Amino acid sequence: MEGNAVDAMNLAGSVGALDFSMWSLFIRADWVVKAVILTLIYASVWCWAIIFDKITKMRKLNKLAQEFENTFWSGTSLDDLYNKIGSQPKDPMTAVFVSAMREWRHAADKGTIAAASLSERIERVMMITVQREMDRVERYLTFLASTGSTAPFVGLFGTVWGIMNSFQSIAVSKNTSLAVVAPGIAEALFATALGLLAAIPAVLAYNMLSRDMDRYSSRLEGFAIEFMAILSRQAEEENKEG
């Protein structure tokens, strides 16, 4: 009994002597596990950079859209507003407005405002602009989705590889003590933890940002429809006057 107690104390002491800090786990890990860990750390950092950038950008775009809508519905002349914005719109909503006004002025210069095809051209131009601007807004968003779906499996790969190394250590040393198995298992579980650390924020942020961007896209499309109605009424008035 005393021999068993001494062995248990020695085993506990040998395991306790090992350093299980994250840096030590990384240094002791196999090169494959190290590659997995570095990949997951890179993916996590890049995801957080995208998340902060998109959150900041969406707040700015919604603020600019609100300011433009307040000016647009204040009764300001469309021509004056177009001249004020110029050819370099600051946000997607002003870009939609500029694209429609550019087509409208082009038709006015040619005297074809009353043409039946003008409404279709303006509508098509605005929808193309909305799609182009949303593509820019949604840039890099797919990286969050990809990380959220693949990071756990990448971490699991590192875990499986680390556990394989632990079994190899047992086979080589012919020793099944915890001191032999613990380091490899700890390294393996570290890879799993990093996989979840990268995946969970990416999935949550992707869902939140996708919802916000869908709302913003609907806002742009709603403005385009309302603006199209205004231009159609003006075209009818021009037709009656003509």
C-alpha cells in the first residue's frame, strides 16, 4: 500500500512539474499541431478585424443614409441636391440617387424624358447600383461564414493528431502513466479550444451583420422605389406640358 501511495505521489509530482501554459503547450506541440494553432490564431484575429470594421462601417452608413434622407425629404430641389453631391457620392444611398439623376439629366438633355423606356432604364440603373454597392459593403463577410463552419474541424484535426502522438509516446515508452499522456492530450485539447474560439464569434457576428446588411439593402431598395415614383410623376408632368 505504501508503494502505491509513493507511486501516486511521484506521478502527481511529475505531472505537476510540467508547464501547461498556452505558450508551453504550443512550444511542445508537434509541427502539425503548431500549424493548426497558428492557422486558427490567424483566422481568429482576421475575423475580429472584419467584425470591428463591419460594425463601424454599418453604423456610419446608417448615419449617412439618415442624413441624406432628411435632406432629400426636406423639399430641396433634386437638381440642387445632385449638384451639391457631385459625381462622388459618400455612401451607397447617395450613389443610388446620383446614378438615377445622371440618367434623368442625360434624357433631359436629349429631350427624351417622356420616352416610355426612361423609367425602365432608371430603375435598372438604380438596381445595378444597389447591387454593386452592397457587394462592396459585404466584402470579406464570407470569411466569417467560412471560419465559423471550418474552424471547429481544423481544431478537431489538431486534436486527433495530438492524441495520435500521445498514443505513440505510450507505445515507445511502454508507460501508460498520466505524465506520459497528459502533455499530448493537453496540446490536442488546446487546438480544439482555439477552433471553438475562432468559430463561435465568427458565426455570431456573421448572423448579426447579415441581418443588419439585409435591412440596409432593403432600405436602399425602398429608397430606389420611392425615388422612381417621384421621377415617374415628373416625367408624366413633362409629358402633359409637352
